[in-house]
Amino acid sequence: MRESAWVILAIGMKEVVVRRRFPGVSAAFLEWRSAADIERRHKRCEQRALQYFRNPWKIRAIVAVCSDVARAGFLTIHQTLKRDGLAYIRKMPYMGPVTSFHLGKNIGLQCVKPDRHLVRMAVAAGYDSVEKMCSEIADAVGDKLSVIDLVLWRYAACGEEYSSTFDEWRRAGTRDDLRLAK
């Protein structure tokens, strides 16, 4: 519930804004301790959360996710996620084609989020997909896809001019050198 709430709030927002407001939203949602308690007190949770994040559609989407967890049960949702992965996530409120990757990555699925930063990096580095770029890097350095995604996203989010770095890599042939380093 916590991770889905984070992702829902993060849509179209800077991470720093969500990080600042998330403790208040978490308190409003009873620190995510019990889906059943949140469902029973959903009106109160919603009203309190709106004090910290004034987007009623997003707050209602969080309530809907918590209600789904309360009704289906964590174990059932966990099993469905293992079986259906991103397809199940896309059925959740506010989870679109890109956002579903964000939540999937945050809950441990091995996927990368093709957000604007990673798409720009992939294009600048000469890849036809974010997944291909991150997979190659993950293979070369021995880390999980989600770790590579996070490191690259963090690099971009820190305000670096990352496209010029990738342009330099492409000109220097570093991508081929990366394959040889395996």
C-alpha cells in the first residue's frame, strides 16, 4: 500500500515534493499498518491526507488500493502479482503503462521504468529501449535491473547534463567496451 501510494503521488511531481509531503500522508493512512483499518476509516484517512496532498483524485486512488488489499487480502494480491506482474499493476487506479513499471520496480519486480530521463539516456547512448540499455549495464556490472534503473535515474535527477555524457560514451565506443568487460 505504501509503495503504491508513493507512486500514485509521484505521477507528474518532483520526487522532492512527494518526499516532503509523504510523512503526513502516511500518518493520515495510519502508517500503512492495516488495510482493513484504513478501509473502515477511509473517509477520515482521505480528509487527513488531503491536508498534506491536495489532489482528491490521487488520494481516492490510494483509498481504492487500500480497499482492494483489505478485500482481497495481502496473500492473494502477492500471489496475483507473482503470476501476472505488471499486467495486474496496470489494473490498479492511476497505474498506466509507465507508472506500472515504477511500482513494479519499487516492489521488487525486475523491470525498469522507461521514464523521460532513462528514455533520453537510452537514445543518447544509441539503444532502442531503456530495458536493453539497463540490461546490458546490469550484465556488465553484476547488479539487478532495478539498481541500474535507480542509479541512472538518480544521476539524471541530480541535474547533471547526462545526455552529453552518453554522447561522449557513444563517440568513444564505450558501449562496445562495456560488452567486452563482461
